[in-house]
Amino acid sequence: MAKKVALLQGNEACAQGALYAGCKFFGGYPITPSTEVAEVLSVELPKVGGKFIQMEDEIGAMASVIGASLTGSKVLTATSGPGVSLKQELIGYACIAEVPCVIINVMRGGPSTGMPTGPGQSDVQQAKWGTHGDHAAIALVPASCQEIFSETVRAFNLAEKYRMPVQVLFDEIVGHSRERIEFPEPGELEVIDRQTPTVAPEQYKPYDTSFGDVPPLAAFGSGYRFHVTGLNKAQDGFPTTKASLVDDEQRRQLRKVDAAQAEIEKNEEYLTDDAEVVIFAYGSTSRSARYAVNELRKEGIKAGLFRPITLWPFPEKRVAELAKKAKAIVVPEMNLGQMVLEVERVAKGDCKIGFLGRVDGEPINPGQIIAKVKEVK
Amino acid sequence: MAERFEIRFSGAGGQGLITAGIILAEAASIIEGKHAVQSQSYGPEARGGASKSEVIISDGPIDYPKATIVDACLAMTQESADKYANGIKEGGVLLLDSDFVKKEPQGDFKVYKFPITRTAKDDLGREIVANVVALGAMIALTGAVSREAGEKAVLARVPEAFLELNKKAYALGYEKVKELMK
């Protein structure tokens, strides 16, 4: 049977991906340019026995998804930069309490209200460092409608598997552009559910590391009782200030992602084998970069594209290898220098680094990237 | 069909030009199985002022999703003509609503014009289908998709009560331009 196809906006594809992954709860507050994610789910979630709530604000929205997740549901919220800023306190809470949830950020400019209808990529460091304290972060950066669908599914998988918030960041351009998407059949994409306890309720500890770095999570209402707090806690979930327990817990929470980096990391490379100049680009900017690579190759300039699809954890090893092989890495991004800092840190001076930033609400076009490559090489 | 074909629909917010772009993208990508990306200018200026919708069609995957240099442009109002009828390829085409665009944009492209909105009003009694007249005209002008694919996409989008009206509007626009091209 032919697959179901449709012309969808990236935001609509995101909502469809969430449904495919088994999302059963959306709590949000509408904000341009992400609103279509909420709009679609407000119609579709009730049809599959899910719940949709428009909360009083973005903070309440984040609180609602944490609560819903603790009842065993797969949960989603969608917003844009100003909303992500408001959610930071509770994103930290989801990190320390280890509550699976997916946060969509359809990026516009900033800071503050910025330019609501223009695209931006200036929240990429926020995705890692937005909330205070040491914490692991996973952020995915799809670049097309089809990929928004599949990466939303993967975001749910990673959130459930590692018991943590996962952010999916794309910009207004892919969020609002319409492209053809093929709906995967059920079973075609992997769908992962969280580990639930196998022990009896009276033996259950919500942070029991005897099961590994990701302890099974019981659903409220399933007969298991446990304590949830934003304080550092012992394995039973109750607060502790005991130095060794606090240290263990903090290190474990970083380790669970560090140890799984190879599995979480996802990159695409285009003509990097012999590339003298590698363009490091993500999201919609990577599409301009790919266009630029083709044009540069026609002129005999050996350019290639490295496109992270998982932005955090950062693909350190591969970027370091490319820095050793290439003469230069060029980083175009719709901000004034964010991921270029990571590229510089990892390249350790092994090659030249060129930066191209744009924050006027217009996309970085291929011509700008071509000019930058020629200038740097 | 070229490797990458770019079409821009421009006019006033509320004239249905974003819908026209979506229908063209559906004709190309869902009905004809090509690759297509549709996007629109999306901002405060889209409320009543000049608005635009762009469609890129290609036989292969489309990397840069915005227009680079457009092959064909439609302008339904003077403001949109002033603002968006630029960056047209050498040898490209520009279609104007001759009632509203009095000051023609100049450039190395061919200009076609007819009173698009008035045609919808006088011939069909419904100004609201001017966007579908324009869509038929743009498809005739460019051959970006087949006449049949365009019509099928139009009919897939409209409520049943308006099928006949939209079918006529599409055919009207298509034939008007075919005459102008003779």
C-alpha cells in the first residue's frame, strides 16, 4: 500500500510526530512561531484519548507536563524563545527529578520578545545552559518537515530512555514552510517507552541505581508512592545534604548522557571526505550551506558540510577529526556566535575557523556562505 | 522542468495568495510527485499590506527553502509589485493585475497582464476566486505543473459547494493567459 503523504508545515509535522511517538499530553501556551504545534494537538489528542491543556502561561505549561509525565504519560510542550526562558526553572526541576518530557522550541530572535515572526537560531546555547546548575542536556535540530517528524519521535525516545527533558529546536523557516512528508507506518520508526519498576511498591525507590544510571520510573496512580523534589535527594527521593550522595547523584545525571553519547549523537556529512573547507551548519541554515557546497564544488573549491542533527551533546570527537583534516571550518548561524564557540573549543586551533552570523530576521543565504568560505580558505 | 523552479505570488493580505501557493505546492509534490517547498512572508506587513507566498519546485531534493532568483512572479497590487516584483530571473515572467498595477516594474523579464480581480468578478460573479484565476494563469504561464494536476489540487482544497466555481475560475485564468501567449 502506498504511504500516506501530505504537504505539511514543520510545526504540523512535529505534532504528527508526537502522536506517532505516543504522546498523550500537551500543556502549553500559544506563541508565534510555534502555535500550530498546539493547534494540531488540540484537535488530535482528544481523538486518541489524550489531553490538551492551554495553561495560564509558559511556566504553568511546563509544570503541567512534568506532572502529567509523572502519571506515566508521554508529554510535550511547544513554545518559542521567550517561553523557553520562562520555563527554565521547571526545566531544571525536570532535570534533577529526572522526569521525561519533550520541549519544542521554534526559534525566533531575541532576547526578550525580539522579533516574533522572524527566524532565529539564538537559543542553541540556552538549550544547554538555560537552567542553572550542572545538568545533562539533549537537543535535536531537524532541518526539514520529514526530519521534524522523525526527530520529534526520537526526542520522545531519548526522553523516555534517559528520564530527562529533551529539547527539539528548529527555526521559524522550517516551522512554517510546507513540504511533502511521507507518514511512516506504525512500527517503521522505533518507539521507546520508559522503564517501569519490576519490584513491589514497598521496595520501590525512584532513584535506585542498582538498575543502572537510569532508574525505572513508576507512574503515579499505579500503586507506587514516592517523593519528588527539586532538592538533591537520596535514592528514596527524599532530600539529603549528605556530601557523597549529592556528589554521586550529580555525577550520575551527567554520566547517563555522556556514556550514551555514541547512541544519542546523530550527524549528516556531505562531501566531507576530501573537503578543505567544512561548513558546520544546523537547522535551516544547513540547507543554505548544502546549496553553497554544490556551488563551490562547481567552482573547484573543495567544500563539504557537517550537519549535526543532535546538537547537544556536542559531536566533539567528529568535529575534532574534521578540524585536523580540513584547512578551515566555517560556521554560519542565525545568531552572533554561539555554536562557533563549541567548534573553536573542540578544534583547539587545528584549523582556521570562520564565523558568519545573521540576526536581522532574514535567513542566511547561500551567497553569504559562499563568500565567507572564499574569504576564509 | 529546470532543476529548481521558483514562483512568487504577491498581493494584498487576505487575497488568498498563500492558499494559491499551497495549492501549487500540493499539485507539484502530492499529485506530480516532484519536490516542492512553500513558504510565505509572515509578519505584521502581511495583515492587509503586501504579502507573498513562494513555491520552489524541483525534480530533486530542495536544499535552500527560500527563493534565490524567481522564474515567475505574480503581483496583484501596486504595493506588492513595488515590493516583491524584484529578483526576477533574466528571461523570467511577471504577471500583473492590470487594474491595480499601473506602474509596471522594469526589468529583463516578460510582462503579461490582465484584470485578474475584475475577471473573477465580472465573469464568475465572485471576486473571492481571483486567487484561483491567478493560479490558473500562473500555471499556464510557467508549465510548472500540468493543467490537470493544478485543477486536481484546486478541487481537493475547496468545499463541495464551490467545486464548480473554482473549476471555472481555474480554467478561466489558464485560458486567458494562453490567449495572451499566442
